[in-house]
Amino acid sequence: MTVLHDLVAERGVLLIDGAMGTELFARGLESGDPPEAWNVDHPDRVGAVHRDYIEAGSDIVLTNSFGGTGFRLKLHKLDDRVVELNRAAAAIARQIADEYDRTLVVAGSMGPTGELLVPMGSMTPATCADAFAEQAQGLTEGGADVLWIETMSHLDEVAAAIEGARSVSDLPICATLSFDTAGRTMMGVTGEEAVQRLVPLGLTALGANCGNNLADTEAALREMRAADPDVLLISKANAGMPEWHGAELHYSGSPDVMAAHADRQREAGVQLIGACCGSSPAHLQMMRRVVDGELPVPEVEFEVAVVRQVAKRRARTGRRDRGTS
């Protein structure tokens, strides 16, 4: 059993935080600059984001280290500082979390490398594992409670990330994939396939984050729950659909929309629920109050039929894949 299992047993549903990037942009981060550098250059501003999400009711905060592998940091000539920047990311979140008198989980965020594995690209499973090992070392040294592999699309990259993390750390590991089209990731992975491949690797929790829309994310998680009734599930979806307003990208999901989504996910058996791109502390506060029963579930329009259509489409595709139709 892990700290996540213990807290789920105590609280039923745990609330994860929301978007980090947009909150840093609001505090002065310039487009194109590496957010991870702020862990050293502006730790107070990074810490303020964590504090805002905790005050909104989050039980789990993700470190400011999404692009913290050497592959991603090399784009900013920071690949010689991987351990330092990740250690600082975890230390900031740890310090803020320890200010509170309730148990809060610091999750060490590890996003995709941005590279393709052989034969489609030049990254080997070994070099991929090494990159995540280096990042996991820093996050572990900084005080993370769990390692959180997120926004993945390829099962081999997730497996390599788990292998690398395990080589340097004994922390529990969670993983989420991004489901973009018809309930599949960009690399064609379904929720069922993710469960079949990754749960046997000893993950503490598995789920979906980011994604194209709420419907695809919810459908993928229903598929995961059907494939495994016991695994802890994670939902950290984008705040609705992205929409361009002139030169700026906005998301359609209001706090009410995300609160209703959180209630649907809870009813579907998801235990760890948060929000991703386009979300803010205001979204998380509304989600917290609805999950806790302080407010009624908002009445918002949501095409449940879309979720059912995605599930049916996946069922048909699955039958064809198995040669039964």
C-alpha cells in the first residue's frame, strides 16, 4: 500500500491540482522560456502556484518539471542541470505542502521526451530510460512522494520511463496517457491496452490527462475501469475544448463544466481527479466544493451520447482487431 492508497481509503476521492504553465505565464513567464528554470530563478512564484491550488482544495500537487528530461532541457541548453532543476522543483512543492496541517502529496511530474523511439526515431529504450532515471533522481532527492509520468502516447516510452525511474528510486509511480482521437492516444493506444500493458509493471495508479476533449478522456477511463476494477484511476482532463480567440488560445470549460465532469468521473469509479490545460485554482475550488457535497452538481450541457459513441466505436474496433468481425 502507498500514501495514495491510504488517502483514498480515508477520503474517497483525492483532488489533483490544475494547470501549471498558464499560472506561470500569468506571473511573468515568457513564451518559449523553460518553466523549469524558474525553479531556481523564481522559486517564490512557482511556490505561489502550488499554494493557490492547495488553498483551492487540492490534495496532490504536481511539480514544475513537466519538461525536465535531458531531451527537453537540451533545447534550452540546460541538459547539464537536469538533477538540479528537478530537485529544486520537488523541494519547492515539498516546502509549500509541509506548511499545511493535512497530508498533501507531492507528485514529481515527468512529461514525454518529445522524441520518437526506434524505428520511427533515434531514441532507444535504453537512452529513454536513462533520461527518466536522471529526472527521477532529482525529484526523489527534492522530496517528492510519488513519481508522476504524464501526457504519454506510446506504451514503450511509458515502460522505459518506469524502468528508468525504478533504477534510482523506490517511490510509487503513477502514469497517465493523453487520449486524443476516438478514445485512442496519438500512437493508437486504447484504455484497455494501457491497462493490460502497464498495470502488470506495478504502477500505483493509471489514467488519462490532457486530451482532445472531456468525452474522449471519460470514455478512455471507463474502458480502463472495465478492464481492471481495482486499479487506482487518474483523471486530469483539459478544461473543455481549446478555442482560438484571435491570437490567444482559450478553453471552453468553465469551473461549472469541470465540477460536473469531476462528479461524473467520481461516479465512474475514478479516485484521483484534477484538471489540466486551461484550468485554474477557480476550477479546482469549484470541483472541490462539488466533490465534497458543499454545492450541488452544476447543470451543464454535456453530450453523454458522445461518450457512448466513442465506447461503441472502440468496441467495434476491438472486435475487428481480434478478428471476430
